Amino acid sequence: MKRALLFIIIFISPIFLFRGEFAYFLSIMAIASIYAIVAMSLNILVGYTGQVSLCHAGFFGLGAYSAAIASVSYGINPWFSLLFAAFVPAMLALFVGLPTVRLKEHYLAMATLGIGIIIYGVLRANPWGITGGPGGICSIPSLVILGKGLETDLGHYMAVLLFLSIILLLSHVLLSSRFGRLMEAINYSASAAMSVGIDVNMVKLKAFVLSASMAGLSGGLYAFLSPLSYINPDGVASIMLSVKFIAMVVIGGLSSLTGGILGALVLTWLPELLRQLTKYTPGISPSDLEAIIYGVALVTIMIIYPKGLVSRGGRHGYTQG
């Protein structure tokens, strides 16, 4: 209860605090909230089912491009285009998941890394002239509610906050269901789960498809709520972004939905802080400094909090309430 109240304060207070010249910070909170949805989707896969994925930036980017293409190229309403953002990555996950869910540990990691690289390469290759190549897609419309476009920083943030709240609630319901218990049983011991009749590969496949769909939906939100109304492969589907998503989950805490949200907040605000630090580090670019700080932060947190900042018990970290 205390944790829920804390997160409500963290996400609601910017609406009242970031006004006027500070309104820009609302756009950062909106991006953090979108990334939080990806972190939750990845935590369902990694933390609750025990599957490693290095292709979630690919699903995120595929969702962003699916929604943008549907809206810009075919004139489909942005709200309906979000269905494509969730559906297309889910179908790809179903197709590639059939053979990959049988893989384990580093073999699975390498397979998902390959999937992510392929998605990134396809988006850059501009097949049939629909993705815009390295330049991406521009002039993406905003979501519209009651005839009014959500074009302000406040509008963007309110829309994302609504989606984040709904997805967090549905994820909690899912993990409390029988399917959630099956995922945890597999994570604890796949061989034991198999011995009592659980179809381990089918549960893993369903979790993979669901996770990809959630990541794709968040990508669609990013496309429609991007301040520049623009996306490109490097911004939404790079391998570095997949690593960033994994870092959010690990830093926040595996098997903790709120941990993923916390990790997304930390790693989204970090670049903004680093831009200020570069004033005192001449010769080091913000991107280089960001990579250095990511590594230092990840190692430090893993030493002090082996199970992440928010975990479900164990030495260090906060226990899940």
C-alpha cells in the first residue's frame, strides 16, 4: 500500500509541478512512463517466466512503425492504429517464438539478439518504401480525444499515464491468475513444472507473445506522442535500447512490476542529468558519459542490491508488499 501511494505521488505530482518553463520535464515523464510499460512487459518474460530477451527494442520499434505506417500511409485513425502496434509484434513473436522458446540461457539470449538485429535492419532497409529507411517517418499525427489533439506535453503525459495505470492493473491481475502461477512455477523449476503436466513451452510462448504485444503497444504510444511527431530506427529499435530495457528491469528488480517502473524512471532521467554533468567533463560526449554511468550504476546496484531496488524478498532491496 505504501509503495502504491509513493508511485501515485511520483507520477501525479509532475502534473502540478512542471508548469511554464518546466513543462518540458512532462515530456521526459511521458517517455519514462512509456518505457515503464516496456519494462513491465519484459519483467513478465524475464522475471516471472525466466526467459531472456534482447529483442524488445525490436518489438517496441515494430509497434511504433506499424502504428505510424497505418496512420500516415493509410489514413487509419491513430486509436485504431494502436491495435496494429500490439498485433504485428505479437504475430512476429508467435512466429519466431515457436522455435526459440525451446532454447535456454545464452542460446536464447543470442537468438533474441539476432531477432532484434533483423528487425532493426529491416526498418533501416525501407522495404517497399514504407519505413522511410534511416530517415524514418515524420508528420505522425497525435492521438485525438473528443476532437482535440493531445499535442501538448501535459496531454501526452496524461494519455500515457492512463495507459500505464490500466496496463499495470491488468498485469497485476494476470500475475495473480492461474497463468501467472504457471509462469512462476516454470521460472522456479521448468523440469518440476513439466513433471506435473504443465506444457512449459506453450506457457513460455504465450508469455513471449503477450510481452511482445505490450512492448509493441508502448511503441505505438511513443510514435503518436513523440514531441517531434517523428520516429527512426535508431531511436526506437536499436540494440542499445534493448540493453537499456534490460537494465531497467535488472536495476528495478526482477519479478516486480513496480521495480520495472522504478528502473524506467531512473534510466530515463539519467541522460538529462548527464547533460548537466558534461559541462564539467570536457572532451566526453553525453552519449559516451551515459554509457559509462550506465555501466557503473548497474554494477553498483547489483553489488548493493543483488535482486534490484525493488524485489520480492531476500538480502538487500525492498520486499514486495
